[in-house]
Amino acid sequence: MEYRKLEKLNVAPSLLGFGCMRFPVTPDQQIDEEKAKALLDQSIANGVTYIDTAYPYHEKKSEAFVGRALSKYKRADYFLATKLPVWMITETSQVRAYFEEQCLNLQTDYIDFYLFHALNKERWENIKKLKMIEEVEKLREEKKIRFIGFSFHDEYPIFEEILTYKDWDFCQIQLNYVDTNIQQGLKGYDLATERGVPVIIMEPVKGGALAKLPDEMEKVFKGIHPERSVASWAFRYVASLNNVKVVLSGMSDMQQVEDNLKTFTDFKPLNTKEMLAVEQVTKIYNSRQMNGCTGCNYCMPCPYGVDIPGNFAIWNRSAIYEDMNKGQSKYDALDDKKKASACQTCGVCESKCPQSITIIEDLKKVSKLFEKK
């Protein structure tokens, strides 16, 4: 396993981090604890030391499960990251209350990497208004938090404002080879590097969209390394950036775990030929994509039952893979209340979307495309 030192923090977590947002689930959408524990155990046995969860993941059940799953390990043997749900806080005193609840969930008396979760302009203003940073700093003074950072979902100007507000220990950003100009983009990565702020990457495989590609794109990669997975190219792209210290993967099955372990053991950055291949695939991909949904589910649940990520997944994959028949079949199989046409244009989803997608308008496009009758 590759380990990269965060010089300013004097720690060296595993380059591959286990993201706890996409555990395998049972038919009733509960965490399949037996399978999920096996994934964590295999990862840890092969050198993964960075475990990332958050208060809202898996309908607020991820933290408690992670606490149970990690209870058999020595606490000093892994780095635990979780996040303050800043959008749920209306009073300053709630910062400590949520933190203490999270520690109980995770069966720990301290958090290594504590983040202000999914920051955008509105949430950032509320953080300053309620002095949340000051409260989190108090927790660090009490040795309950080691390092303070934030995860980000907005545009570059807001990222710059947040990053330069204080001397952050680290930051977590969304980045993949397709979305280098989305949100803070590579420009934000460069700013963090310039300021000496270590970077943690989320969505390196774009919610799984870069794990399997149409033949035209896969042939570009397979022509160079036929034995390597398509997903490995996405991980190697972001991990080739020197200031990227951890790359998170929301692993859902053992095949993903094994493939990622292979990628990050004896890790090799992309060379010039490989980078040119990535640029070629990116150009083809972007020419086909309908919108930038990653399937993160922050927009869910919809008050009216619409499966927003499900609709967009069908729409995007139909276009990227040029297979409208398969897309039509998948759309037809959705319950009527989950289809795009069931949208009541309430707008609740749009305020939650990290990608700033025009969800209402895009759902109308999906409905028009697949419900021609």
C-alpha cells in the first residue's frame, strides 16, 4: 500500500481511503453488515488506514455501523474521518452536541480528521454566523479532534474564500479526469497546493460512471494496459497529483476492493503516454454526457418520491453508451411515482445538489425523451 505523508500534520495515511457512503445494502436498503464488514476487514488487512464516513450517510446509520465494525481494531492503527452536518445546525451549542453524538456512534473519544461537510456559499455563511469553527477549535484544544478541514461542493470563488479564511489542516474536494473544470476544479487543487493545504479526493470515479465505459473509450485504455481495469485509470489520474494525500473510494463489493488494492499497491503515477490516453477518453466522454450527476444522493429523498439520481443515471448512460433502447427499458421499469414526470417542481432538491444541476429542467428533459407517448 502506498502511504503519503501530510508534512504539516506529520501523519501518513494510506493513499487509498475507504469511503463509507456506498456500503452494500439488503433488499430493504439497510447496510448489509456482514458483507460490509468483510470489505472493511479486507481493506484494513491490506494496508488501508483511512476510513471516511459522515453523519447522514446510509440514512444516518453509517457512523454507528462503522463504530461496530472497527471496534475490534486498535484505535491508534487507523485514521477516522467524519463530518459535521453544518446544514442541520441552527444554534452554536449544537456543534458540540452533534460531535458527541458522532463519537458515541463511532465508539471513540476522538476523531482524527473532522470536516465541515459539503460546504457551499450558504453553508459557509452560516458557519461564520454561528461561530462553528471556534467551537470545533475548542474540541481540538480538548484533544477530541486532531485535524480540521472541510469538504466542498460549490464554485471556485467560494472555494478560494473558504480556503484562504484560515490555515486549514486539509481539504476534501471532488475531482476526476472528466470534471477538471467543475466546482473548484484543478484551479482549486492548485490553490490548495500553493498554500500548503493537503488534499483528499472524493468522487475520483465520478460515482462509478468512470468504472465502465463504452467500447470506443475502453479500447483506448485497454490498448495500453489490457490487464488493468478501467476504474484504475481514474484512481491513478488523481493519485498522480503530488499534493493528493488520500483518494477515497466508496467500495460496494469485494471485486472493487481487490481492484483498488491492486492499483494502490506499488502505485505508479500516469506517464506521458497514459495521460494522453486519459485526455482522449475525456474528450469523447464529455461530448456525450447529458449532465454531471454523480449519484451522490444528496438530493434525496424527494418529497414526492422521484428517483432523481436513477432518472439521471438512465439518461446519461443512454447517451454515453448510445443505447436508447436499454435506457427506455430501464425507464419503463421505474414505478410511475419515481419517474421524472412525477416531479412537482418544488425545488427542494436543487438547493441540496453539490453539482448545482438544474434538476427540475433536466427532469423535464428526461420525461420528454422517455415518455414520448
